Amino acid sequence: MLTLIRNLTFGVVLLAAIVLFGTSLPTWWGGHFGGYRLLAHMFASGLVVVGLPVYAILRWTDWLSPPMPSRGSSWTFWTLLLTGFLTIASMYACMLPSTSTPWMITLIDFHGWIGATMLVAAIAHLVTFRRANSTAN
Amino acid sequence: MRQASKTAWLAIPFVVLILGGLTNLCWGADGGRRFAHSDSDKRYLHHIVLYDINNRKITPDSDQPYSPKNTCGRCHDYETISHGWHFNAFRSHTLRAASTNSSDDSANLEDSERTNAADSSHERVTDGRPGEPWIWTDSRTGTQLPLSYRNWPGRFNPDAIGITELEMVRHFGGRLPGGGMGSQDERPSAETTDADSTDEVPPSRWQLTGDLEVDCMVCHAVSGAYDFELRRDTIGSENFAWAPTAALRLGEIDGSVARIKEGTDPDDPRTQSKIPKVKYDANRFGPDGSVFMDLVRHVENNACYQCHSQRTVGDDGIESRFIHDNDVHLRAGMNCTDCHRNGIDHQIARGFEGEQHPESFASMTTLNCVGCHLGTDFYLDEEDRENSITQLEITNRPGRLGAPLPDHDGLPPLHFEKLTCTACHSGPVPSSSAAGLMTSLAHGLGEKAHRTGEELPSIRGPLFIPEDSSHPAAMHDSTGDQDSSDNHAGSSDSRPSGPDARVTVARGMWPAYWGEMLDGNVRPLSPEKVYAATRRSLRVRRGFIEEISKPKLSSRDLVELLGEERGKVDPSEYTAEERDQVDALQLKEGEALFDEKVAASLEAIQEELDVQQAVYVSTGTVYALAEPEPAETNDAEEEPNPKKATTTDNEADAPNRLRTVSVGNPDAVSMVSWPMAHNVRPAGWSLGATGCLECHADESVLFASTVTPVGPAPAVGTAVTMASLQGIDEADRLLWNQMFGGRKWYKLLVAGSLVVLGVMMLLGLAAAANRRGGLATGSLATSERTS
């Protein structure tokens, strides 16, 4: 049951990450971010904000007792958490009333790059996780 | 012979060099101009000799007015100055007329020459960003007609309506600094305008009025040295050429051209004897015959206020000046000309982003909000900013004139793509509905008068509309051909349009005029001709609104409505309910009167001006005469008559004489707008200063405030929200607002998420460190055992 919930949570996070990246794509070429794309981006961001910590808690127990996860799976997991943390934090800083416009521009730029990295980490985590599972089986 | 020819060829370069040297001497080494200048920051005292229009020196015994052109023009480049922004309000028309006139000639030119001529013409006829129109207002006929010779959307070209240059100067000259149509040099020649006319040309009245030359002292005189009121009165008397003399109070003007009958022969000795004479004040002349002109180079604010003042009209009338703060820039000690400056060409910087200024160097083009406060590279991305040439210039950095650098804390950069600076920072403090506005140009502010705030033209603001929406489509359902009316300017190409257009703050008005229907389009008629034709049918003495649309109720009506006791009290003592009752009755009577008098006037116009179908336009509605048998003969374009219930009890069975019709050029009847930039409010009073929810809420003024079409007709327009004028779907807006409503909780959720993730990563690090420590301990124990 725990495995199912864990896998479902990761699936939601991965799907949300894909939506987040997809909706932001036009801005990578100087496009405008607004309207329904921004709306979808904001909805998907909510899923990551909730899903990623839940997945982190559920998955962290793997490191409490043997057998320990594979090295690849470990690396992608912690990378996913770190990039996710930075992605969320960079947008959270923009939401604070103390961030100036130049800082906001820098943070939004960073948010885009680290968000893309998070997607890569999530995909890599999926691959390494599946590989580790199949090896174990 | 051959030797002589060879010598001549050799001499040519020398001749060219000598001529070049002479030219250089003539124009001087002073920046290419032939006029001397002081080159000092100190004020240059002007004790100067005055000259009249015939270049004769003026003495205390002269009786001719002084000519600024011949007086100031002796030392200043009048020709260049006279093409500056304030003097070329009518110039586009002159240039276009000249361009049209020369187009036939250009057929004979070589292709390259024709291209150059066209380019040159295109370059010179620049209308710039739309500004306030000249609003021809006639309270007797209920007319508020936006005019401009500049090709600005929503404005009508006076020439196409049949309003002559003389009428324009007569009507608006009091607010013109001179030049343009007021000057013979700038008016299209009679051959140009009346090329096809075979009628005998009547004697020009300009010969009597004289030219309204560019009057340098209008702006450059120190405060108190120039009498604007007397200048207006003098122009009102059609003493155009005498206005500069009168305004400086150099002497008394005896006579009035206005009293000379129209069509009088100017050369007639009897007419000549009626032409005004000047009796100069001898005390103004020095021993050397010079006159001290008390003037400054940098124009004082007082001169600008003459034409650039604005008052807000609230529910209680014109808001007092003492409750209004000044523009923050003025409070900081700046002057209008610190930003709105110009060179000798007098192409004054208007100060908006993207302004195409003839002086293309940055020190002029950066004189706008962004240029001073954020720097010219504000909109560039990081890469472009690094490659930007302007970034290398110190003068392009933010902080010009000591401008504070705004942090815009918490404001996502998206807002700079969606809003102009002025949208949040400028204009009267907005409320739930647009207020009334009065401007110097439209309402003659500065003149002594008893104003109530209800005077025409009815201008509304602040409006939050896209930069390109001089005619918001949302104001009219019909989608007619925008350029179908040849006398009505189409959309301008000088501003961003479509989805890229940012929301800005603006003023707006609904045109009201008498016109004719031509091929389904409405076209205004000359207001002067309309007044003459409708004088008997309208019978308005003071104002269309107070005598027709909103007539004063008789004491008998009031007693019948409110009772014997309350019907006799002062209106200021009415209760809210009584006020509503009185207003309702007033509207009812107004609608009946409007129906009767406008119908009679439309008939009079059709008869006297030989118009097939006359109409009256007001409040975005077009009124035409009803068909004799409406039930059977209404055509497809007829709309339901909104005044079915407007007849009085006595006339309950009388048929309505008016009907409303739709037109093929809705832009000719819908709202005309123009941006406003001042007064700039302090940062704490800008929209959004308290947070996102100030704008992203259901009742925010930026989106939910309304504007109601107003005009002389007794029609109650439908209020329109700013969001609809911005083209924003109401459902989308409410959806976004809901998201912003939960923003505070979302922030808490995100903070919680970050805390959990942070803790998890710390625990992970601790576990890793523990494992590594365990491994190290294990390996140490192993090594100890081994040893």
C-alpha cells in the first residue's frame, strides 16, 4: 500500500513537473507568460509544492534500514529534492513583499533553469528507481 | 581660348572654397546658426527695440502693434522655432495640403526624386501620440466635437467638416501660442484649398484680423508680466495681430475687428478707419526707445498652467484646489521644463516612452518615467543589456535629475509588460466610477467664470484602458469600417496595439454633434452652420442641458410632486428620496423636450442646409427623425426607441418624433480618449502600494471601476467596466481574483513545504554523515584489530 502511495505521489510530481516545464516553454524564447498557461503553471506548482515533501517523507524511510537504495537512485532522489527545494524557494522569494524588481528578474531566471533541472532529476530518478526495482526483483 | 578655359576650370575649387568660407562666416561658428547667443546660465536682459509687421521701429507715438516675428526674430531663429510642437498643432494640415498639391507635380519627377520627396514629406508630417483634441463646444446646440488637424483616432479634421482656419483660430486662439493656422506663412494657400472653386473669392478677413504670430512671451514672460486674460479677450475681439501687444500691456488697443461686418472690403477707407489702433504707454519705453521685456529662458510653471490645468468634478461639483496635492515632481522642486524641455527647434519633449523625438540623442529620448527612474536599459534582458551601447553612457543610467530608483518590492516584472508607469502612479485618485474632469483647453480654466462642473464638454477620467484604445471596441457592438469616414481619423500607427498594448490611464469623452448620414456613415456638419439653422427651432439662450435635457421644474410641478410644504423648500434641503423624485421628473420632461426640439431642429437642418438625413449624435447614440409610419416603414437598421415611456402624460398618445439609428462608422460616435500623465501621485498613493489584492480583487478600481457615457442628450448611458474596455473576460478576472484571494494561505503552504523539504535534506545529510562516520569507525576498528 505504501509503495502504491509512494509511486502515485511521484507520478503526480513528475506529471506536474512536465506540465510546469511545458507551460513555461514559450518564455524560453522571450515569449509572454500569462493567461491560461500561467494559470495551468500555477495549478501544477501547487501539486509539486504538496507532492514533493510527501514523496520525500515516504521515500526517506528507505534510508533508515537495509537494504539501502542503489547509489544512482540515491543521487537522483536527493538531487530531485534539492532542485525542487530551490525551485519552490526561488518562487516563494518572489512572492514576498520585500523582493525588488531586479532581484525578482534574477530569481525568475533562476527559477526557470532550476525548474528545468528538477524535471531532468525527476526523470532520472524514475529511470534509476525502475532499474533498481527490476534488479531487486 | 583653350588656356582661358583651363584657367576657369582651375578657379572653380577656389570659388567653392571662398563661398564656403563666406557661408561659414555668415552662419557663424556658433553651432551652425546665424544668431548670436549668450552661452551663459545667467539671465540675458532684453532691453529691445520693437518692430511692427512692416518692420518699422515702434516708438511711443506708433499706433501699430508690435510683431514678435519681426522683433524677436531679429535675434532668434523664428522660422525654426515656429515649427515646434506647440506651434504646429495645425501644421500637419498645412503639410498634407502642400503634399497633396505637390503630388501632381511629382508625377513629372524622376523616380528617385519622387521617393526623396515622399520620404521628406513623411518625415515632416509626424503627428505623435494622440493628445487632447480641440473640442468645439457650443452649449446652445449641445455640441462637443473633438477636432484635430493631426491624424489622431477619433478626432475630426476641421477642414473636412467645413470649419475654416479663421474659425479655428477665432474659437481656440486664446489657447494657442500663435503660429500654425494663425500665421500666413503656415496656412495652406487659397489655390491649394480652393483649387477647384470657380466662385469669386470673398475678401479675406485675415487682412483685418492680422496674423496670430508665435508669441514668445506667452511662455517666456516671467509670471505676472503677461496678461493671459487680456490676450484671450483681444483674440476674442478678433484683434489677432494686437494680442501680443495687449497681453504685455504695452498700450491700449482701441477698436475691435469683430465689430467689422463679415465680407467687408479690407481696402475700403471706411473699413480701414475701423481697424484697431494702439496707444502705447510711453513709460514703457526707455530713453533709447527700447522696451524691457521681462523674460526667462526656462519657462515658468505658471505659463504651462495656462493651458495645462485640470480640475476634478465630484458629486458635489468642482473639487477645491486645497484638497489636492500637487504633482510629486513639482513638490520635489522641479519645474515642468525640467522634463518637458526643448532645443531651439522647440520640439518639446512630451515625455512618454517610445517618443520619436527629432533630437534623437539620448538626453532627450530618456526624458520619461523609465528613462529617469529605471534607466534606458530597464526593458533589456541580461544579454542585450551587456551588449547595449547606451549602457556605456553614464547619462543613460537611472537616477537622472535625482530620480529615486524604485524597488517595486514584491511586484512581479510581468506588470511592466502589462501596465504603463502612469496607470498606477498618475491621475486623480481613482474611485469606483470615473469622475468628471475639466481642462484648460476644453473648459477655459483660468478665465473668471461661475462654473458648476456640469459645463460641456463632458470629460471623464481616470480611465484604465489600453494605450491603443482611442476607440475601444467594447464601447460599441457594431464593427463598422474604421476608416470609412474620410473626415475622421483612423487608428494611429505610432503606438503599440493589440495584445502588446499596455493599460494606461486616460481621459475620455463622447462626441456630441449634429451631422448627416452619407452611405450609412455619420459625418458632422459645420457647428456654425448648425447654430444658424437651429437657432429658431432649439431656442436655447444659455445651455442645451439646462433648457432642454434637464429643464428647471416649475414651482407648480414641484408642489404637485412633493406636496405643498416640501415643494417650496430650497433644493439643497431635499431628502435623497425627494432628490430622486425631482431628478426623475426632470429627466422625463427633458426627454419630452428633447424629442420635440431635436426633431424640429433636424427638420430645419434638412431644409436649410440641404441635407438628406440629418442626425444628432450624443452619448454614443445617433438620433434621427422617426419615419412617418414607424410600424410599417422601419428599416433593418432601426433600433428600439428607448424613449417609449418618455412622453409626458398629456402627450401619452403622441408618437415619438425621434428614433435611434446605428451607423457604419461607430468610431465617429463612440468614446474618444487620450492619455494623461499628471499629476503624478506619491508612491504610497499608487495603485498596488498595499499589495496584490488592491488590484486583483473583485472591486478593484483598475478593473472594476466604471465609466458611464455622458453627453448633452437626456440619455442615461450604460456603465462600462475598465476590465471590459481592456478586453478582459469577466469570468477570467474573477477566477484570477479567487487565486489571489487564497495567496496568503498558499504562501503558508509553500513555506511549510520548504520547511519539510529542508528538514528532509538535513536528515539525509545527517544520515549520510552518520553512515560515513560509522564506516570510518568500522574501518578504524578493523585496522586496530588487524594491528
